[in-house]
Amino acid sequence: MSLQAPEEFPQANPFDQHNQRLIANVHPADWVNPAPSGRYNMVVIGAGTAGLVTAAGAAGLGAKVALIERSFMGGDCLNVGCVPSKALIRCARAIADVRAAGEYGVRGLDDVHADFPAIMERMRRLRADISPTDSAKRFSDLGIDVFMGDGKFTGRDTVEVDGQILCFARACIATGARAVVLPIPGLAEADPLTNETIFSLTELPKRLTIVGGGPIGCELAQSFARFGSKVTLLEVNTQILIREDPDAAARVQESLVKDGVTLRCGVHIESIEMQGNTRVINLKGGESIEADQILLGVGRAPNVDGLGLEQAGVEFDPRGGVKVNDNLQTANPKIYSAGDVCSVYKFTHAADFMARIVIQNAMFFGRSKASALTIPWCTYTEPEIAHVGMYPKDAKEKGIAIDTFVVELSDVDRAILEGDTEGFCKVHVRKGTDKIVGATLVARHAGDMISELTVAMAAGAGLGTIAKSIHPYPTTADVIRKTGDAYNKTRFTPRVAKLFETILRWRR
């Protein structure tokens, strides 16, 4: 039997060799905080993606840097977010592929089932394997003073941690965000899971009810259904993935239902009660749903409490987080912020590039702007939804007229041969031009494919350029080139056709 994890770190349960190795890297029990030595060029509070990139980048420039973390270095992404969730999604995809193998002529696979403890152990092992990259030792070896403990501003240029005062010329708040807990009567007694605790499970819940049809809810609903849980997904809105393109969300919804997820959209939870070990979710209208576990996936709240932001002259609010200008500077010009604590784009890659802006602006008196970033994102269901730029509603709000080009994967040879035809590429351009303002991809590997469109947008290349770029045949990414062809066809207007007809007659 595994030992119990330290009380302050329940997310490290079960405390097996893998989680022990994780903690040894990201929050060593024997870590001794250094003694502050003079004024720091940069003090970073929070060692998630934004904090780590800021600290490493500043130190690489020769700056004197302090990095403060109260929990696990690596933040949500490594410990309770991207890394563990994608490990589970990979296993769920393997199970689904085996179950569907009969369609490809594979026989003898009648008793396929998930070994949930083995799946979770694999996740813990891989997470521990990755953790040295974010470890306290690595950042200490970079010349950074790493402090374990709660960091709190005591003035406009001072931070206290572990009873020590750190003075700074510049600081960066990168404390991230946490799972939102809804004010539902009886919820606390039901001890719900969040993304911060679900990866500590060692037994598969027979009945899992997920509250929230956003990316976290949908990804884990599909995975746990494929593992064998009876999954019910509750969403207050009339569709899942409410922020995504409605056509894209509909494709994912169909896939979830196919995998056995029971979807309930437009529902409201009135209360939750415990009946023995069973959680009973009471819905408005008198209906009840029974579950062995409840998972909350209703969004993220910024970590702004207990930081002493008032003493530092930093403006914030509990829902929106730290307030920054376009240069990621707070109301205190010495203090910057990056990542989930200040941004609506709560993605690891967004935090990374926001941190780069902080380095440029804080270390070089630069004027780099967050609004200049072209930020794609992906929901890792099957099929995946990847998006970059504006949706039609965004363009309408900004008064930008658009043309939209759509190509279905069912028109792409490689997708047909793979048996992955459920998806499409949808590209929005400024009306009458090929300038890309937004795009949505729905495909098995949409997250890997969206970068072609992101690069095109960042470089100012249009659909015409993509159409002229040779893509290997056969590949699923050819769906993007085909949208370029669709744009080119619109240039063949009746006037152009008449001119071409004249030229052909002249050449006879």
C-alpha cells in the first residue's frame, strides 16, 4: 500500500514512487530557502508556465532573479492540467481505436476493457518523467534564488516569503488560477472532484456526473466514458463548448454521445445530497441523477487572494484577476503580470508568450503588446477542435465584413482512408480579400494542424498563399489547402470568365 502524501499536497496521492519522484523535483521536502542578497532585478511570484519562463528568461539575460512558489513548481500544466489529462486522453484513444479495429479488418478483440489503475500509474510515471524540466534544482542551477512558501507583497517594491523580505526593481505576478466551486447546496458535503483532484483517483467511478460542458468537462467525459464509467455531462447552456463555433461543438457533441456520454444541456442544479456513498444531484423540475463521483469543470478563478496586492498598489478583482495594460503592466509600474491570473486566455502557450512580453518590457523598457499575439487553442476531445483568431460574431462586433470558406474532411482522401471524416476546416477572411481573420479546425489532430493557419495569420499570408503552397499527398492537412482552392474559385467571376473566353478564342 502506498504511503499518504503530505497533508498540504493531497494532489500527490497515491504517494507511490512516481509521485514521490514528482515531489522531490517540484517541491523537495528538504528544500532550504536561500538568504536574500540585496535587491533583485526581478522577483516572480508563481512557478507555473508564466513564472518559470519569466524567471528563466530574465536570469538568462544576467538579471538577479528570485522565484517564489507555495505549492508545486510547474503549476497546473504539469501537475493537474495539460500533462496528466493528455496522458489519460491518449489511453482513452487507444481503447477506442481497439474497439473500432473491427472496421479495419482486425479480429479477435471481443474482450477489450480498461485497466484503470494501470492507466493512472502510467500518467503518474510520465508526469514524474517530465517534472525535472520544471524542478527547483534546475532553476536553482540557472542561478535563480528559489523560495518555497507563500509570497506576499509588503510594499510597492518588497515581497515577504518565509519570514524574509525580498526587495525588487521589477516583479511579475504569475500565480495562475484555480477551479471554480459553485455555490450549490450540499455540494461541499458531496466532496466533488476538480481537475486538481481527479488525477489522484485509483479506482474508476462506475457513475460519474460532470458539471460543466467546457473543455475540461468534455475531454474528461469522453475519456472516462471510454474507460467504462457511466458518464452524465450537465451543462447550463443549450450546447456544450459554448465559446466554440456551433458547428464544431455539434460535431463533438455527436462524438460524445457515440462514446456513451449522456448529455443534458439547459439544466440547472438545485441541490446535491448524500445517500450513503451515493451523490444525488437534484435538478430543477424534480429530476434526480445518482452518481458515485461528481467532477466540477465550470471554469477557473484567478489566484489573487493573500498576495498583499493592495499594499503593492496593484489593482485586481476576484473574477477578472490582476488588471494589466496591453504591455502587461499593473497599476504599479514596477510590477507586471502574466498567465492565467490576468488573462482571459488561460492556456499554457499563452502564458509562455505573455511571459516573453514581460521580459522584453520589464528588462528592456520595451513596449511589446499582448494584443499583438496570435493565440490559437485546442480542445482535445475526439475529434479535436482547434481555433485561432476571430469567430463570425467577433467580426460582426468589430464591424468587419467576412467571407467564409468551409471544406469537409469527407472531401479529403487521407481522412477517408483513415476513417476520420468527421470534421472540417472553416476559414474566415476579410470580405473581398484572402486575409485570414479567423479559422476553426475539427479533426482528430486539429491541434497539430492549426499552426499552419496561425503562422499564416502572424505572417500576413492569405488563403491565396496557402493555395499555392504544395502539401504532401495524401495528408489530412490538405483540407487547409483546399480552403485556399475554394477562395481561388471565387476569383473566377463572370467578368474574368468572359475575359478568359475571349483569350481562348483569340488563341484558336
